[in-house]
Amino acid sequence: MSTSTTSPLRRVGVATGLTVLGVVLSIPIVFVEFDTLTQFVASFVLSELGFVAAALVFLRATSRGVDYLRIRTPDARALGVVVGGTIALFGFRLVAILAAQALGLPLAGNSVTQLAEEGYLITLLALVPLSVVVVGPAEELLFRGVIQRYLDDALSTAPAVVLSSVLFALVHVPTTVIATPDPVAVGVTLVILFGLSLMLGYLYAWTDNLVVPVLVHGLYDALIFALAYWALSSGMLETVAAAPL
């Protein structure tokens, strides 16, 4: 834990503010009437840009450089962690979905599941590479590289991982509520997202390398989208079971 004298409460406030700043760009899209595909593309681009912008604002405002993010070229051990971490996230998601189904709990969708259900399957395929080169880097840059790192400077690692994961889960509220206006389904889905985020936060803290959660996040999402595309296009499933990260 850092010896920083900055108030932990103030740090939590800054982390929350950065999260809000990260989603501000995409908020107006919610109130504009577009077709589903246009709505998704606009929201996707603006939300990912928002996360990057919030991270860059923080780094510039606090005079911190890129070194603050702990970005390192992964060695063989780190790459092994990436593979294992991706499998672990996928396994957690599978167990969580099966547990929810066994308990009779509903799961919420999101804009991606809406697209799939309306026949835009090609979007799932396009999201496979985008998950690795856009989604993983943009979201991990803000929530792990900036927010978790910033909280960890004044708190111990565990609270930093938990709080950053809470914020990460909460940014998914708008899309889950719009897709599935069922509070129970939204709550269950957010709990799953929180659990997945905890795992990513732990990987960042354990390896001290932002590239690891970036790759795990991107590869996990890519795997989910690829499997969803295959299952839906082959007629094995009619709907996507649950949202990716």
C-alpha cells in the first residue's frame, strides 16, 4: 500500500468521477431514436472513447506518465497467466449462468444481445477482433490502469480491486436496463459482471502488468462473441444467454 496522504474518501470520489466522465459521451445516445444497429455503433464508439478520454484526463491532470499504468511486454509467464485467466473467466461465467438458471433467476441482455436477436449476427463476428484491439484496452486502461491503481495508492489492494469492480459493473447498468427492464435480471447480471471484474483486478494486482488484464478481457469477450455467433448462426441457440464484459 502506498504512503500517500491523500484522503481515501477523496480517492473514491475521484474514481467515481472518472467513471461518470467515462460514460458521459455515450449518455445522449440513449435519448436519441436510431435503428438498433446505428444506436449500437454510436454507443459502442462513444463509450470506448469515453473510457480512454477519462483515463487521459486523469493522467494529464495529475501529471502522471504512461509508466503509472504499469504497461510491460508480457513474458512467457505472463502469457501463461493470460491463457489461464481467460479460461478462468469463461469458466466463472458458465458456472454463474448455470447457477442462475438452477435458481430460476433471469439474466439481462444488452445492446449486443438485442442486435443478435434482431438478426444482426454479423455484428457479433465483427466484435471478435474489436474486443481484443478496442474493448479490452479501453476499459482496462480506465478501470484497472487508472482507477484501481489510483485507489491502491491510498487503500490496500483488496479494497481497490473491489471498489473498481463495483464501478465497472455499474457502468453496465444503462445497457442492461434498456435491453431487459427487469430489476432482478439486471441485478443478477451485474453480480456476474462484478465477479468477472474482481478476477481481472486480481490479475492486474498479481502480475503488476496492465497488459495481462487487457488481453484476458479482450480474449474473453472475443471468445464469447465467437461462440455466440457460431451457436446462433447454426441454430443451436435462439438467444444469447448472457452479456460479455
